[in-house]
Amino acid sequence: MLVELTDFQQELRELARRIAEEKMKPVRAHYDETEEFPWDIVRVYAQSDLYRVYIPEDYEGLGGGVFEMALVTEELSRVCGGIALAFAASALGAYPIILFGSDEQKARYLPDLASGSKLAAFALTEAHAGSDAAGIETTAARDGESYVLNGTKQWITNGGEAETYTVIARTDKTKGARGFSAFIVEKGTDGFGFGKKERKMGIRASATRELVFADCRIPADHRIAREGMGFKVAMETLDRTRPGVAAQAVGIAQGALEAAVQYARQRRQFNSPISSLQAVQQMMAEMAMQIEAARSLVYLTARHIDAGARNPAKYSAMCKALASDVAMKVTTDAVQIFGGYGYMKDYPVEKMMRDAKITQIYEGTNQVQRGVIARQLVKELATASR
């Protein structure tokens, strides 16, 4: 589908695609097998200025927004959803600072994130607070000009590899969700450590670790925004980064479709390529339609946010849920088109199917997204009927 892109956006998409094809594709199977973090590809991203895309120009970025971040994420994920997370997850960790950080915090942290010399990570989820983000138990107690953090965060993408962590912790147990605050915690701070690296079904090139805070003391000026604004920081961050998950899902689905069509043209059964079989044609057509629909919603949502939408929660949830469901369906159908070969690691679609699954889960499960959408619909109707 033709999409109106600026010259900058077109160049950006072409650059990301070239990196994916030339640098990522030859090593994606290696990183999936070894579960190593792809630092060599991170350096390529940094040298190509990809990390500058979503950082404001005042802090050595290129001044792009959610749309540009999504364009890059989609193209990288088309080849490997796991390696692409070294880009996308750093954006997630950076956005609380971009949106709510003080001028001093932005000047201190964003230039390093823009250059790619440091990566970021976002720490909200806990063992007993996944879908129920308001149930977090990690605490941050004020002590003079410091805060002391205690608790754990679970399943943190870029955990252990990132240098800069944006962390949501409870500062007042009596105020519920209004008792949370957001903080910047640097790797190497006393009392801040990491649990084991998780072994995962998919996105195995991405590092996922537990964060452990044991009397971790940080300066009070590492708090992002006012005390009590942590839940708002987290939710507004996710409203702007869920299109990134959706873009990852679209990219994975697009890569699976391309692999399936190429295979269908080459694989012969009943004296003809299987692409001539009506059953296979129907599958490929459905896959293509679903991807285009999801991509359109992702792009529109990203542009809606960049245009200054005051409350993008509904559309952010819609594009994340739709695109990730499409990714799971398309990759499953791609494996089916490959038949027995699709189940083998010699071909990429089994990996794409494994990578697609997490997009239905992280940054809020799709069941949670549907709840967000429904609540917004009810709220809009109630407002309109007054």
C-alpha cells in the first residue's frame, strides 16, 4: 500500500530495511540459538543513528516521533523480532524521560541514549503485578535527599544490558495508584542487581531479566515528575509505545508472508507449484489483507499520537491488539504453508511464530487491551449523551 512518507521517513525505512537484510538476517538464527544479546547489531544501529530517531533534536536526536519509531521497528522486525527489541525496548525505557523528565534529566540521559552508547529499559512489571499494574509492591522511601528502593521487577526487556532504567515504585501505600512515583536508576548503583536471564519461547536474542533492589539509594533528583505521578508516567508511556509493539507484530507478520509466498512459488506438489492451489492462494490472500489492515491502523495511530492526541489510549490498544493477533495468525498460517518444513529450524517461519506470541502478551495482554477499548467506548458514549 502506498503511504505518504516524507523524504526523511522514506530514507529511514530504506536504511532500516538494509540493516535488517544485510546485517541481521545472516545472524538471526545464531542469536536465536545461543540467546546472546546482539551487541554487534546494537553497534550497527548506533552507527546508523537509529537510536536518534525518536529523541528530540535538543538532545542530539533527529526529532522524530512515534511514527518514525514504528517505521524502524517494523522493518527490523520483518527479519528478526528479537534483535529488533534492542532498538524498540530502549525507546520504551527512554519515553518516560522524553515525556516527563526535567530539562536537567533530559540533558543528562537523552544524548547517550540517542548515540546508542547506552541503552534504556522500562521497569513496571512484577511477579504479582502484570496485568494489574496498580498492584506493584516495589517501594521507594524518601530519606532526606535520597530515595531508598526495595523490591523486584520481573521480565524486564534489556534487563542487565541497559545502563539506564526507568522504574515505577510505590512511595505512599495509602494512596493506591496515586501513590506511585517514577525514577531513573543507573546500572552499577549500590543495591541494584539482576536475577537470572530468562529462557524464552521466542525473541531469544532479547535479554529478559529480573531487577533486584535491596536498599538501593538514589538521589532525589532521579525522580521523574512529581511524587505520586508514577502511574500516569507509566500509562502515558505505554499509550505511546504500544504502537511500537504493534509495528513489531506487523513486521514479523510481513516477514512470514514474504517467506510463505516465496516458498509457495518454489515448492511443487501434484506437478505444480503449491502457489497455484486454491487453498494456498486463499491463505496467502487472507494473510496479506490482515497485514495491510493492521499496518494501516498502526500508522494512523502513530500519526494520531504525533499530532498531539490528548488521550490515545483507545487507538493505541486497538492497534496493539489487532496487529499482534494478526501476527500470530499469519505466522501460524505461514508454518502451515511450509508444511513439515515449516516446523523445522532450517526455515525461518517457526521462529517467526515463536516471536509473534509475545506481542499478544507484553505491554499489556490483548485481553487487557480489549478492556481498555471497551471502557473508552462506554466513557465516550456517556460523555456524548450528556
